[in-house]
Amino acid sequence: MSMQIKKPAKIGRHSSLWWMYLPAFLFVAFFIVYPFLDGIRISFTNWNGFSQNSDFVGFQQYTRMLTDPDTWTVVRNTLLYGIGSTIFQNVLGLGYALLLNQSIKFKAITRTIVYLPVIISPLIMGYIWYFFFAYQNGALNDVLMGLGLDKINALGNPDLNIWIIVFVNTFQFVGIAMIIYLAGLQSISKDFYEAADIDGATSFQQFKNITLPLIMPSVTINMVVNIIGGLKLFDVIISLTGGGPGNSSQSMSTFMYDLYFARQDAGYAATQGVLMMIIILILSFSALIYFRRKEVEA
């Protein structure tokens, strides 16, 4: 009596296993897709955010946005937060990673100290630094006065407070970039460096021709994540400057918050949200495509 071995059944498109995707699909549809589409709808209305009634105004809000000087102020600030934080976080994160990839003492402690700010709420981190930079009773001004120097209104200076926000954001999240770069560095075989030493390559040549090409996947991840995070910056700004003085330190996120809750101008806030989405998509996808091509070249 011969035995027939049955082949394992193939999982078709209509298999019951596809139903396992349904919870995730519903979650994304309800909490991401629907609010996104509804936000676009609201941008074509004059809704105040609280009333049950609103009027369709077409592209009036978009025309208003393009002629509003505050729009370009907050766009400039948002780009500075996004690009500035990205540059500093990646340069410092890579520097920390290169240092901690060496055989040095207290490596584990140093790594923990650099990463520790990440676990703190950005809002709390902003308040911590607020008491350092505050004009009245701030630690910085106490030190300056102790040295016989005049106090400075750092958070009230439009030319300075933006860079303070970039610094605080960089300080808090540089640990994430460090960990990602460190993982990339530790995946590189030491054989490459041993061969380079035999050929007489300098440390800079080894970094340029071996290290940097082989950690490009880590660069891609860090660049995209940092750009998106910096462009969405909200908590630190609220706790440090509140977007002031005036709108001088507002990001697009804080500007939308102010429009919706303080000015009860939800339609215009939604229009600003659409612009913010476009900026994030353009910059993040541009960075992703550019650095992915570098990975292929490497």
C-alpha cells in the first residue's frame, strides 16, 4: 500500500490568515488616514474648531496662508529646527559613536549618560533648560552676574532663542543617533582595517573609504528620523519660549496649536498642517532617496 505525501497547502489571497491584518488596518485607517483626510477637508472651510457649523470657502485659506508673513516666519523656523537639529545630532552622534567604538575606560557609563536624556519627556527637558536660560533667576544669568557681567535675555532674543531650541533638541536626542551609528560601526569587520593598515592608510583615509561607506544605512536612518522629528518639533518650544516673543520662535506645529486653541481658527490651522505635511514629505523622501543611492554606491 503506497503512501501519498500531501503537499503543504499554499496560503492564498483569500486565506483566513489575511484577517490578521484587519486590526492593524483598522487602526491605521481610523487614527491616521481618516484624521489626515478630514484635516484636508477642514482646510477648505472657515471652521472655528468648536462650532458644529462651518462654511466651505474654497482656496481662501490657502491664499491667506501664502500672503501671511507669519507663514514664512514659522516655515523658516521649522526648517532651521529640522535641518539644524539633523546636522548637529548626526555629527555629534557619529563622533560619540567613533569614540565609544574604541577600547576606552568607562565606555558603558559614557554611553548611558549620553543616551539618558532620551528617556525624559521633551516637555520636561524644555523646562529643565528653561531654568538655565531664564532671564529672572536663571542659572546662566546668575553665573554672568557672579562674574560681574550683565544679564542676557537669551530666550527673548529672536536671533538667539531659535538656536537654543536647536541645542536643547540636539542635546536630548543625540543619544539615538549615537546608538544607531554605534551599531553600524560594530557590524564592520576588522579585516578591512587590518588590510588598510598594511597598505599604510591613515586614520582619515580609513574613515573616508571604509567606515563612512559601510555605515551609510545608519546615516540614512538617522537623517530621515532626525529630519522628521526636527520638523515636527513642539514640546521643547512650548516649554522654552511658548513660540515668542511674538511668533519669532514658532514652529509650524506650535503655530497650528496657537491658531486652533488660542485664535479659534481651525480652518487656517488645518491649512498650515497641509503645508507642513508637504514640507515633511518632500524633505524626508528627498533625504531617503539621496542616502539610499549612496548605500548602493558603497
